[in-house]
Amino acid sequence: MAFQFVLGRAGTGKTASCLEQIKQRLKAEPQGKPLIWLVPEQATFQAEYALASEPELRGTLRAQVLSFRRLAWRVMQEVGGTSRLPIDDTGKKLLLHRILHKQRDRLRSLRDTAGQTGFLEHMSELFTELKRYRITADELAAFYSARISDSERAGASFANKLHDLQLVYAEFQEELSRLYLDGEDYLSLLIDQVPKSSYLREASIWIDGFYGFSPQESAVIEQLALHTEDVRITLSLDRPYGAGEPVPELELFHPTARTMSQLSQRLVELGVELNPTVVLEANPPARFAANPVLAHLERSWGLGVRPAYRMKPEERAGSALHITAAVHRRAEVEGTARAIRRLVREEGLRWRDCAVSVRNLEAYGDLIAGTFADYGIPLFLDRKRPVLHHPMVEFIRSALEVVRQHWRYDAVFRCVKTGFFIPLRRTDKGSAERVSTHGFDRLENYVLAFGIQGSRWREGADWTYRYDTSIEREEDESGVESAFLRSINHYRRIIAQPLGVFQDKLRERKTVKERVEALYELLTELQVPERLEKWSQEALNAGEPEKAREHAQVWDRVIDMLDQLVELTGEEDISVEQFAKLIETGMESIKLGLVPPTLDQVLIGSMDRTRNARIKHLFVLGVTEGVMPAKIAESGVLTETEREHLASAGLQLAEDGRRKLLDENFLIYNALCTPSEGLWISYPLADEEGKSLLPSDVIRRIRRLFPDVPEQLGLNEPGSRTEADEQLDYVTHPDKALSMLVVQLKQWMRGAPVHGVWWSVYNWFARQPEHSGRLARLTEALQYTNRIAPLSERTSRELYGDSIDTSVSRMERFVACPFSQFASHGLRLKERRMFRLEAPDVGQLFHAALSRFAEQIVAEGADWGGLSAAECERRAALVIDALTPRLQGEILLSSKRYHYIARKLKQVIGRAAYMLGEHAKRGQFQPIGLEVGFGAGERIPALHYELDNGVRMNLRGRIDRIDRADTEKGALLRVIDYKSSSKALQLGDVYYGLSLQMMTYLDVILTHAPLWLGTEAQPAGVLYFHVHNPVLQVKNALSAEQADKELRKRFKMKGLLSADADTVRLMDSALVGASGYSELLPVALKSDGGFYKSSSVATEQEWGTVRRHVQRTIREIGTSMSNGHIAIEPYRKGTAVACQGCSFQPVCQFDPQLAGNSYKQLPMLGKDLALELMERKDASEAGSGGDKRHGEKPTEVASDGEKPIKRSQAAFRPAAARSNRLAALEAGAGLEDDLDEPAGDEGPSGSLRPDEPVRGRGKDGETQ
């Protein structure tokens, strides 16, 4: 029974002395008494490796590397005491969840917070801390009873919190003591069982790598000191501290000094013999014997006065200390990766000789993992991984949500996308269809299109909802749709059958055990364990051992969690909702602790957890203010003040925030003194959002210690003026070098100079068969301008044919952006159909409703103008009710929300119909056509155009409403279009071709008037009627008459009318014999019969000009379209751009910042200027032999059976300018033509072709 402290500063060889002593004893007596090397749990692998790799030992059975918990397990195996069921952190949280739910009505403070995310984690951590500090539930209850008044003075919230904690903690301890055993209980049992262990009685123990011990661990050490052969404990400390000796608060080694002082005092009290303390004093320490720079850092870190170290010239050249200020975290990590690769390549290091340490692993972990993978650096990330992201866990969560949320779309397809519904082997012998992800994708689209959820998933009949819901097509003549529906229902059954059975079992079974069994049966039915085994093997084959271990572990961990759930609450009857919450709680707490998959890899860890052994180069990242030293944030169930109240009564918990902050200096010291050859310190200047970050005080202290160490700037890419050696730092790995080469080439193409090193890199890749293909693709991508060449004549004919049936809206889409027309009508791309009411659906309903409303009025011979507002609303309701089942799969009948929308739509149609009645009452124009189609098979023939390229174009469409009035001058026609949003007719848009619809419709009915009316007709106007239900907002109350007048103003139609006062008065009788503004029309009459300037009117000559321009524009569009023009040319006019609302942006990827992408700028045009430009085109056409004259009937349009007349065209062509450099690149000139005399950094001219090496001159004048 002997105890000895072994002390020494960092690098003096404390761990090496443990290993050496164990080795000597093993060599002297291989089969002797037990030798135990007790280390922190996270350091066990490294210690085992160090012991196993000793060349003189060749393995041993006598010596063992153990952690405290593993030692407890070993002793329990010998002397017993493990009859209780073990539970891990997951089991503890499940037990806490059950207790909190059970005690909910008795809780005062924690009742509302118990269900919050992370609360169980905090509660479990607190109870673990109470156990480690050996505070029982009775002691907590006694404190609550005896010190309640003090607690109340501290705040009523603390009294209530303490009441809840002692209540829950008491039941928690009682449950554990009866049946279960957690990690802390192992140590409590170990304390009692050490005297009974013959294994320990003759053992020699080395305790190494700890900074401090909890009271529970200290008690274990005390028992080991009393009942084992001998114990040695190493501490990072520069001098001995006697029993109970006070430790200065600012002492660098405060944590270890306090440990020695307290432990020595307790051992003396127990009568343990303390052998003389060994202090390892080497100057310099063994670790830094060949490195005076790091030796000075270690020796000076804790001193109040820090003497500066002046480097010798040779030390500056190969400095062991590096400081880098990186522009951001990614540049910092990229620089670290390059440095590690350079060390391995040039200095012969192994990957395991390097390590990365950070203070906040959460901020850096994923970034380091991704970046190092890009650089081909093997690594081990020393952290436990949560499993919530894993497909198996997601499958369980979503399957339970399917049951809880009644088969909602998102729950069902979250479940599907985990991949477990695709069988590993054929299970349905009657089905010949192969199950694939594509089939499930089609099913998802189908479900979204028809809003399928709830009981429809499990209904017996097949789904027969059709995408094509046209009334005319009753049969599926080709059988394609029938095959599609069979496939849909096949995939539906693959999902619905197992989940449906699972749902039934959950509803029928009541206890936790029974429901866990139902879940297990679902997992096995879908071959989840076999799937995980397959994924694990695939990951191994792909060289991803960590992912393979993750797949291998997750099944065992989840099943273990379910086993613990059954043990804890198996016979309890709970609801499905509570069961799902229990499962969620359990899976949230599962974390996978993976051992390093290989021996040679870079260790990535946090400063407070990871133990780095035998590291030659350490990279310390993120050394910024507030991170290193870390800000100790107050978190957890108890506040600092509440902890102080407990400590005042002798219930001491872990160190408070202030002490932890002071101990940060010790953590930093241990980290900085870990490497033996090189220390690389870096910090980012900005975070991910661009906000500036300040360097830590650690940086300032190191600068004072080493004023000769230069601070480097870490960039993502080298500057053109950087020296060649620094340029080569970025050439460390083929993949990253190729990426950086692309960056450099991109700069060169923009005219920036590029260092000659990169032309050498270019040549190297061009000569490597395994890389030249990638280089070719990347250089081709660099020259990508997002321009699309016109379709060839052959492709265009195959796509459109020799005869094009088109619509005005398609013409307008082409003008807005040719590619948009190509995507929608050429490629026939469509957005994913969703079961929701959108603006086009509402517009379609408005058109159909008003058309049917008018048809009924005409059929009945009723006086529309005589209908009251109530009668209009009644009729509108009937019309909407009749149309509702035909709209978007009965969407207006699908939910209460849509029922409400249907009621609002009835009000809109009723109000609009009433206002249209006002128009009828005050005008003499009568509807003669509703929803009038023109084209093949319609009342009015199509417009035919014979284009210059030989293509025949047929224009078709449907007109909402045509009104007619007969006068002495003949028939007058006007077109009315119903719009669900406010719209005006701008002649500037007509000129550009953006708004052709109304003028084309008018041209159609005037051109074909003799055919379908039996007489010529004149234009009266084109008008937009806004279908809406405006809310009148006024300051003062209005009379009924005033309200009607205000309402009429809101329904004033917009458009263009004939500049003939008599014609206008036929539309608004209020203007007969009067002057002023019309309440219904966009005109105002002067007293002399003329029009105010604000009136939207056109003379007969202007009508002819506009009609001819529209006809000419349509022909030009048709020619350009049929010639294969599909350029990405969206227009911009003022603030309006074609891309607004365009669904094809993900396809075209238009970006004004890209070369070759620019808007087609259209200046704003007023009415007069637009007419003037149209007249100029008329004159230009007449001068070139055209036969058009103002006011003449158009002759280029022919009706069915007539021969179309060929006209000239002014095609729509892109006119984007290209840079000289890009033009040179695309010209295809050979690189070698100009390679003898390139301008150094500017590189060669011509195109980038990897099969032709580049020769150029670098900055130093040498040929590259």
C-alpha cells in the first residue's frame, strides 16, 4: 500500500515514464501481478496503441489500459454486484421523461419547461453531476427543509425549483437503486467493491492524463490507495503541494495543484503512505529538447514577466512557430490542410504526426471534415455523433408521424425517402414491376397533384384520378394512362400495406412493450437490419470506414434504446402520442462514439476533451476573442447563484463559471505545449456573415514572447504577385490544384495577370491522361456564357413541324423571352402540379362563371341591367356551385378553408355581375359572343400566316366576350376581357409585342365579320374588366347612392376606345348631351365633343396603324420562332422584368452577372411615341414595296380556304456583345502560336485546349 505523485510540466515525460515503468516490469516478469494504466476514457485507444506498439514487448496479458468505468466493470465481473440492469444516458432520459410526466401535477417550477427541447439533457447532466459529487436525494431534501427561508430570500423561483428537483431526484434515485444501474452507479459500487477484489489487491496502478477528479473518482482513488499494491498518479504541475496547502487563485497549474492538495490531505487522513514525490525537471523538457522556440513558450507561458525570445537566423528560416490571420474560417481550414499535406510530402511525416485542436468543435468540425476530404487527408473527428440524421432513425420518426398525423403528405414521403421501401429481394412474386426510386417520385407527384392524404391512402379501391380532366376525352385509347395508374397503385400499396398494418397494431395494442414490438415488426418486415448491413459494406468498399461503422452501430443502439424503454415502462398503458414522444426522446439522446478507423490519420479534437499523444505538429484554429479563452455561458438547470447557495450548505457541485474561466489558461497551456516540432496558430478575421473578429489575448501574448515571428495572411487563393514558392503552396493535391487552376484561369479571362506557375500546372494536367479529360471539361465550363445557339433548321422542323398552331399568349411569351417560349411550348416543360388554388385557377373560374352567367341571362331574355345586387349574387352562387366540382379536382370542396374561399368567390362574381349590369343598363352594346373561339372547328376561322421560311402559322384563341352595337354608320364591335387583376392597355407594350392579345382579338373579329356576321364592322374598342370585390375605405359615412357611385369608379374599365364621341356615348348613356369623365370608361368628353388628353382613345387611322403593326409583329415573331431562335433574352422595361414569376429560371439559370446574359432593355413608351414608331414602320414597309396604307383593310391575313400572302419579316435576334478575350477563347486558335513571347503573367492567347501544352514565361523570366 504505497502512493506516489509524479509531477512535471508539459513535455517532461510523465506519460513516457508510466509507459517505461510498465514496460520494464513486463520485461522482468511477463506473467506477474496485474499492471493497470488508468487513463481518461477518450485516451484509452491512444494508450493501448502506445503499449501495443512497443517493439520490445510483442503484446501482453498482464498490463491493461482502463478507464474508471471500465475498471468498475472489470471489478464487478470478479466480485459481482451487477444484478441490476445497466442503462446508459438514453435510458436515463427515458426514465426522467416518465418521472416528469408522472409528477407533472406536483411540479411548481419545472412543469412548463419539462417539454422543451434540451431540457432532459440538462436535467440528466445535473443528476449526473449530483452523483459524481456524491450528493444524495436525502441531502437535497434536507437542504430544502432546513434552508427554505434562505432559499426564499434568494428568490421564490429557486425555492420552487429546489422543491421540484428534490422530488424528481428522489424518485430517480429510487428507481435506479431498485432495478437499474447507470454509469455513475458503477463508480459508487466500485468504491464499495475495491476491498473485495483480489484482482486489485496485488495490482500496481498508474493514473495518468487527468487534470482533476470528481469527488466520486477521488473516493475510488482513495480505495485504490488503501487496497492495492501501489498507486502512482501523474499531474501536470511544476512543484509539489502539501496536504491541504492553499493554491493561489491565479496559479497556472491551479486545477492540478488543487487536486494534489486535496487528494494528499484525504490520503493522509486515511493513513496512506505517501512516497516521496517525483518531480520531472528537464531543461529543456524532453519533448522540446531539439526545439528551443517551443521550449521557451512552455517555460514562459505561466510567468508574470515574459521575456521575449530573439530568434537566430536559422530559426527564422524554419520556425517552429507560425501565426496566421485568415480572411475567414474556410480560408483558415484550407490553409491548415495545405500545410499538413506539405509537411507529409516534404518532411516525411505521417498523418498521425499532425493534429488539429479547436476550442469550439461545433463551429469547425464539419468544415474541417469536408475540407480535409477534398484534400485527401484521412482524419478522425473526436466527437460523439447524434443519429437523428440517420435514415433508420428518420424512418422510425416519420412512420410514427404517419400514424399520428393521419397520413399527411410530408410524413409519408419523409418515410419513403429513407430508402427502406425498396426491397433487397423480390417479395411480391405476382408483380413483375421492378421497384425504383423513380416510381416513388412519380407517386409523390401524383399525391401532390390531387391532394391525397388521410384515409384515401388505405381505401380499397384503386386511385383513378386523371391528370387529363377534359370533359371531351372519356376513354384512354392508347392505354398509357391505364398503365400509369397501375404503376401508381402498385407503389401506393408498397407503402400503404406495411404502414397500414403498423397503424392498426399501434391502435390495437396499448402497452409500451406491445407498441415496441409493433415497431420492431415493421423494421424487420422492411428488412432494415439487412439494408444497414448492405450500406455498411458499400461504405467500406468505397473507403469510408466511419460511415460503415455508423451504419453498423445505429441498429444496435436503437434496439438497445427500445429494450431499455421496455424495461423502464414496458407494462404501462400510454397513448400513441406519448409513445411517439418517448421514442423521440430516446433517439435524440443516442450518440455514436466511434473509435478511430485507422492508425494513420489526423486527429481533430476539442481542447478540453481530446488527448493528443506523440504529436509533432499541432494546428490550433479559431484563436479569437471570446472563443479562446472560452466564454463560460451560464446554462443548465441551476444558475451560478443557486449553486452558491447549495455550496454554502456543504453541497458542493462543479466549479463555478469564474473558476472555469481562470482554468482556461491551463487548458490553453496544455494545448500549446502538445507538439514537439511545430505549433501553428491561426484565427479568422471575419465570420461567415462578414462580421469582423478580433484575435484572442493568446495571440497578443505569443507576439510579445516571439516578436520575430511574422504573421502571415491566409487567403483562399494566391495573389498574382505572390512569389513562386508561395504559389506552389496551393499545389498540394490534384483535385484542389485543379480547382485553384480554374480560379486562376477565370481571373486571366477577366484580364487579370496570372503567375507563370499556373501555366506549368496547366501543362502538367494537360499531359496526364487521368486528368486531361477533367481539365477539358473545366476549361469548357470556364468559357460557358449561358448563351444558347439557335436550333438547326432540321431540329426546328422536327420540333414545330411545317405548320404551327399557336396562340397570342405564346407570341407574347416569345417576346418576353424566347427561351421561355421554347421551354413551355417546345420542350413542353411543366411545373410540378400541386393541389392548391392559384391565380390561374381563379382566373379560369372567373371567366367560366361570367360566361355562364351571361349565357343564362341571354337564354332567359332577362334584362341584365335590371337585376338587383342581391339577385346577381344569388345567380352567381348557383353558377359557382355548378362549376366548383370541375375546378382542380374539386379543390373548393376539399376543406373548410376552401369552402370559405368559395363563399368569397361567389361574392366577387356577384359584385362583378352587378357592375356589368350597370354597363348594360347605361349602354347600347349587347353581348353577341361569349367564350368565342377562333381556329379550326370554331365559329370564327383561324388567322393564317405564310412565313418567309415556308412555315405556315395558324393563330387560334378564345375571346371572353364580344359586344355589338348597330348605328347608321354600320356595326360596331368591342372586345371585353375579364381579368382577376387590374390591367391597362399600353400601346408601348403593343409596339414591343408584349401585349398583343386584345388588338389581335379585335383584328380577328373585324377581319372575319363578313363571314360570321354577314356585314363589315368597325372597331368600337377593347376593354379590360377587373373582376374583384373592392372594399370602400372612406373617412365619412356614405349614402347608398354615393356608395354606388364610388363602386362604379372602382369598376371602371381600362383599354382603348374609338375616338368618336357618338360611339363612346353608346357605351355610357350618362355622357349623352353632357361632358366630363365617365364613371365606367377610360374617357372624358369636352363640352365641344372632343376628348380630354387623358382619354384612352384612337382615331380610325390610328386603329389601322395599330392593327397593321400587330399583324406585322406576329409574323416577325412566328418567323423568328420557327427559325429556331431560343435565346435567353428576358426583357426589362422600367422595374418590370420577364423573369418575374417565370417558372423556368431553374432551367435557363439566367444571371445578369454571367457573361452572355443581359436583359433586353425596352424603353418606356407613351401612347403618342408608340403610335409614331408604328407609323414609321408602316412608312418603311411602304417604301420597300409594301402594300399597307393607313385605314386599309389588312390583306396579309387570310381566313380558312384562302391563300395566305407572304410578307417580309424583321426577325428577333440577340445582340449581346462579347468581350475580346472570350471571343479569342471561342475562336479556337491554337495556344502554341503565341507561346514563345507571352507577356509573363498574362498567359497565352487563344482558346484553352488541354491537349495542347502551354509555354509561357513566369515572373522570374524562366520558361514555364
